[in-house]
Amino acid sequence: MPASRTTSEKRAQVIKALAHPSRLLIAEALLDGEQCVCDLQELVGADMSTVSKHLSLMRSAGVLVCEKRGLNIYYRLACGCLGDFLRCVDQMTPARPRQKSCC
């Protein structure tokens, strides 16, 4: 049975929030536990404004949660199953160029 339109839209919002190389780097880094925004900025290699926009989009989609401690903000994944999802995606990613399909 197919998902409802609302469920599909919510899923699409989460997938879109992950659909950028920098945001995937952030998500993968957070699989090991929470990190300070300054560490995530260094990982992504972009200015703080750009990293903040990525983090905000991921929070809005429900992928991340954050906590302010003093002057620092720490981010963590909202759900522990993201690693399973990424491993599944890796199985769909060919290790070598795909042969032409018949379709």
C-alpha cells in the first residue's frame, strides 16, 4: 500500500535536507555523536553563514537537534537510524560504472 501524500511530502522534506554533499558530511560526522558547530564548520570548510544555513535546514526537516551550552551550540542527529539509511544508499551506489540498462 502506497504512503499517503502527507507522508510522502514529509519523507521528501527529510531526503531533501540530506541531499547536499555538505549536509551529508555533517550527518555522517554526527553518526559518531554530537559536535560543536565550530567543528562542523571546519569539516565542511565553508564560512559560518553557509554552515548555519545547512544546519538550519536540517533542523527544520527534523534531522538534527541542537543544544546551546555557554557560547557554543552542539548538534546531534534526531534519530539513530540515519546510519542504516546511509548504508542502504551505499548498497544502491555502484562501485564501478553501471552497464547500460535495457530500459
